[in-house]
Amino acid sequence: MKKKLLKRAIKIGILLAVVLASAAAFAAPDGLMIRTENILDPNMGNIVAATVAVPEGWNMTTGKVLWDFKMFTLPALVVIEARNPKDDAYFGLVSDMAFACGRDSIFSKGIRIKEKISAADYITEMLYNQPDLSDMKITKVEKPQAIADAIQKQVAEFQKVDPSATITTDCAVVHYTCTKNGLRYEGATHVAIVRTERPNFTTWNTSPLIAISAREGKLAAHEKDLAVLIGNTSVSTAWYQTLAQVILYLTQQVVEEIQTEMTEQTLRHNASLQRQLQETHEYTMRQRQRSSAYRQEALSNTSRGWSNVISGIDTWDDGRGVYSAPTGYNHAWSNGSGQTYYTNDSTFNPNYTSGFSGNWTPMERTPW
């Protein structure tokens, strides 16, 4: 009898030891998991046009490249949308845009771009032109210093590329409330504008336009996730380089077609138009000469500036790339396949935890 009880006790002891060991090895701590998804451009041989950092619980609902060859100054845009079913939280990004005009104003998606329009006015007019939104109320307009500083650092480089131009910048974050499908929402939209004046025409370049929203009173609950989306989502440098070549070709085609169709007399009477086209072509060539890597860095810094305003961010390096995460985590891991994990548990190792596939290595915190 005693031997049976002893054997049973030993079996129970072994079972408890196994259960406890398994719990220690396979129970993941309360951390933040982020996965990276790529957006491909079929018109460029399916090269990666952008990467999106998607926090756990979110779904990328839209990821595509829109082409319109009539817009020869910028014929392609990357459009990204991600959603979280909880509180109907939303993240949207449209890649940077470029316009050229020789008049007092131009139009973009129904918005009248005035010569001196501010970033705040640009966003406000866009919001009021959304047909599915009603009872729109602007609650706050701000120009976060982190964003302004990031943009200002780029002006000197822009000036080197285009020394004869007058370059000014502006940025804004516009906060609002509205009604959509009978429900109240709150949101914020950010854009930065670089305006370059020349004798015969003006060009506009915008940073990616970023929008976030959720049910009214619920946006703050998604701050960390939104900071991840804003700080880590980026357009590919290689895609920008290829796009620059397409823009150069399209601009040259437009110049040649107009010159061919015009008689000498018409050319004399339209000398101003010819100068504008030629300057547009020269500007495009200078844009191509500009470092695409630097351009992407400038855009990333602008986005990170806002994500830092929202929740504060840290950047982490895994030896292959740099990732952004909300502050408050002391340890970070990467599996080299687009997934990263952030935690405060110094004993946690995803290589010995269920639900974590691949070979995970620790990352180092870096300044941004």
C-alpha cells in the first residue's frame, strides 16, 4: 500500500514539475507583437512599394498602388488602410504627392490649392469634402515641434538641389469630430507641405498624408498601436527610384509632344508656357538626382515625429533594419521575417515560447 502511494506521489510530482516547467517555458508575457506586410506594385514587376507595420489585433484592409499616367508629375500613389474592429479604429496613409502650377491656384482631389495655402487649411478643406462625413467640427490644430524640426532639417538639402528656388515648409495636425453612418467619431490628420517657388511656376510636395480615427472618446485607447503604424509604415526607396525614372520619361514626352504640335508662331506667343514646361522638366531631373534614400529618410523622420508626439517612441535595430515601438519597453526581439516583439520581461525568450516561430534574436535600442 505504501509503495503504491509512493509511486502515485512520485507520478503526481513529476506531472506537476512538467506542468510548471511548461507554463514557464510557453507562457508569453504581456508584450507587443508587430508583423510587417509588404505592398507590391504589379506595374513595376511586383517590386515592394511599401511596408506596413501591423500591430496584433489589426488588419491591413487596403494596400495598393494607384496609377494615373495623366498625372505626369507623380503618376503613382501608395494607399494604405488598417483597421481594428475594436472601437472601429482606423489608420490610413496616402504617399507623398507633387503638383506643379503656373497659375494662382490648382486643384487636387476637389481641393483648391492656393499659392499660400497652409497645411492646416489643406487638411481642413479635404475633411469638409468627404461625402460620407457630416457634422464636421475642428477641435484643435497644432504644429508639433518634433515634426517641424524634422522638416526644417531637410530644407538645406532641398536648397542644394534647387539653389535658385525659394523654399518654404509647413506642417499641421488637425483634430476633429464628425458623424459617419449615424455614429460619432474623433480623428486626427497630418500632412507637411514643401512649397518651391520659381520665376514661372510653383511646385508643391507633400509628405504622406496620414489619418487616424476611432469612435468618439476611444482614440486614446489605441495610441500605442497607432504610433506603431505611423512610425513604421514606409514607402520603399527602390520604388521611389523607379518612379523617378518614370516621371522623367513622362515629363520629357509631354514637353516633346507640345513642342511638336506648336508652330513657330505659336511658340513665340507661348514662350512663357514653353519656359514653364522646360523648367518642369529640369526640376524633375534635379528631383531624380536627389538621393532617394535621403528623401525616404526625410519622410520617415516626419512620420516618426508625429508618432513620438502621440505616445513617445523608441527605435530598435536588429542588424537588418530599424523599427519603431512605443516607449515603455526594455527588451525587443526580431525573427528576421518581419515580426518584432517588445516586452519588459528580462527572462522572456521567444525561441522557447509557443506561438513564436522562426529564429528570434534580441534587438538593440538606438537613437532616432
